[in-house]
Amino acid sequence: MPPKPLPRIPVDTKWFVDAMAAAGLSQNETAARIKMDRGSFSKTLRGIRRLQAPEMAALAKVLGVDVGDVFAHSGALGKPGKTKAPSLLPPGGPSLVGTLSWPSGEVDWTLGEPDGAFALRVTGGLLDGALVHGRPGDLDADGIHQGIVVLEDGRVLFRKFRKSFAKGRFDLAETFEMGFREDDVRVQKVFEVVGIGQIGV
């Protein structure tokens, strides 16, 4: 029996095609400018290959767009185009409750752990200064997710995660890793990331 194909990354191909058109670039010209071979760039746009952080920064520069938008439309959040989700945020915007260090993914709840919609300011890396918007998540949700996990040992991290076999336990990976590096970790809470952008607070 042949192995099942890996699930495709939900890249927002139309957004990238439109951004290239707006910049007056073809797919091949864009690939050349970010120093990526055409085949790899094609696979990226089809959701077969994951866009890496340095490539996102280069692509944002070439296309003249915000790197947070490239990140959101790359499929890294699990669904294309999740740069903003105003309907999920309270009137007047979310509460800015702390910081998210990049690329470590460590979260500092400066104002305490939130009980509703919130925003974290990114410090460092390619998303420096951007706001990550989130809300309480569901520990029982199936599939692979990107979000913030509160671990039993007290760490609070921005991670890719999926349920393990035991209730309350998860497999974790850093955002751009293909595999899962921490297996069967006990998680107390999860927070869903609903957008990355520059919605002011």
C-alpha cells in the first residue's frame, strides 16, 4: 500500500500571485530575486514546500509588502490570509498583554494571562514590532495548530502543536520546523492565534 501523501500547506496562492502582479514581477523573476530556484518557488506556491523565515523577509522586500502579511498568507497559521480577524477582537481592539520573543517563541504575560482576546508585541526577528492576536483555544481540537501553549512546567511558548495520545498531552515544534521535536508534553492551556499584523493598540 503506497504511503499517504503529506497534507498540503494552506498557502494563499492567489494573494502571492496578486502581489507579484502588483510588483510587476513574474513567478520566475520573483524566484530569481529572492535567490530561490524556480522549482522550489513553484512548490512553495502550491503548498508542497514550507516558506522559511529568511525567504519570507526577502519576499516581503521584493514584493514591497509587510513581512507579517507574507507570514500570514504563507499558510504558517494553518489557514490562508489570516492577517486580521476584527470580528474576534473586542471593541476598541485587543488588550496588549505582553511580548513574544522571536525566534525563541517565548511569551511573557506582562499584564497577566488573558481570559479573552489579546495581543502580544513581537520582539526581534523578521516580525519585530508586529502584533500577534489571539484568543483562548480548545485543548480538545484535532489537527495541527499554531498558537500559544501554557506548559505544566510554567513555560509559555508560541508553537506548532497537535494532540498526543494521552489527554492533555501534545507534540510541539517551533513554527517553521517540519517535524515535532518535543513529544508528549503536558499542556495546561492553549491560545489560538487569529492574526498577525499591525492593528494598533
